[in-house]
Amino acid sequence: MKKCIICKIVGLLAGIGAINWLLVALLNFNLVTAVLGDMTIAAKAVYTLVGLSGIILLVALVKPCPCTK
């Protein structure tokens, strides 16, 4: 199945968020804050994009991407 660029970006961001939470849970290490600083504008932007990606993926469970038609 072919995926559009938005679907690829959403999947990438959600994957980054999942890996970050895995590191937090297992190693008590937050990769985002280690790289970007604690709650800087850049870190907030990453958290916002990851959260929006999660919402988009949840919506995609019931409504497929228009690009896949």
C-alpha cells in the first residue's frame, strides 16, 4: 500500500515519541530533553508534533487517509 508523505511523517513522529517513552520507562532517560533541553520551545514543539501525530493515527483507525484511495 502506497503512503503519502504526511502519513510517513506522522508515523515517524509517533515512532520517535514511542521510543522516547520506552527510554523514559526503562532507563529513566528522556531523549527529547537530553537533546533539546528541558521544556525549551524546541522541546515543546517536538512534544506537540508527537501528540498531534498520535491523534492523527487514532483518527486513521476509523477513517483512512484520502491519499490511499
